[in-house]
Amino acid sequence: METTYVLGTTNQAKRSAVVLATGVEPICVKVPSEVSDQPLSENETTLGAINRAKNALLSCPAATIGLGLEGGLHFDDLFTKQWYLLSVCAAWDGKHLYVGKGLYFPIPNQVGELVKTQGIELKTVIDQLSGTTESNHKEGAYGLFTNGSITRANVFRDAVIAALTPFGSPLYQ
């Protein structure tokens, strides 16, 4: 049986990540993450990805696996006193849940503090810094901070591969 993926967003960078990871075009549906528009912790980001995966599969029961991709920020107050950008993928087949995480990337602290104190999404700050619009559908913060060496789709691709690996590898059975 061929695997059909339903992705809990219509974001183009996230759709591209699934295509890069699987070679398959996902069904894209807009579903709620049930967390803040801009998650500010690893736990909240992970919960948002899980909620999107489960809501996606609920909205499209003919699909095999629901995928939820969520980007968030996390402040490391233990070691570095630094804000980090993280990308999480949750994969849910109705019985099994797996979570994969992409690169944990340091961002300028003033950017993280601006997002936190102003209550705005990172995409708004990145659009302002880069002079673009809808940067979150393109290279995103990763692309801006690395001059295009790392893109949002590539980081999410790695998270998708990590989350889907247990479904396809006999070593997890």
C-alpha cells in the first residue's frame, strides 16, 4: 500500500520540506496547532506539531500519515543565555506518534526578545529585517541569518525524515 501524507498546513516551505524528504506531494490542509501563533518553548513547539499532525489526519482520514510541522523559539537559560530557532515534525498514523526535530539554531538575542516582548511572530521580524514578505514561505530566518546556506525547507526536511524513519525502518518494529 502506498503511503499518503496529509500535512497540517498550506505553508509552501513546509510543503517543500515534505516533498524533499519523501519524494511525494502531500495533501495540504489548514488545521489549528492549538498553541500560540509563535511558540516560545521547545515543549509548546512540539505540542503544536503534534496537534497539527493529529488534526491533519482527522481532516483527511483517507491519508496514511498525518504530518505536523511547527517552528518555534526557545530561550536557553541554563547554558548559553541565547534564543534558538527550532523546527519540529510530528508524524501520526492514528496509532503511533513520532517526533523529529531539525537544527537548533541560535538567533540574535534582540530578535528573540523583540518577539517575546512585542508578542509578534518571528516571520514579522524577519520580513522587516530582510525587506521581504512571507519569508516564512521561503528561506525564512535560517536563510536570512546564513545568507541562504541553510533554508527553512531544508531544516524541516531533516525533521520530517527523523519523524518518518520509525514508520519505514524494520529496526523500529
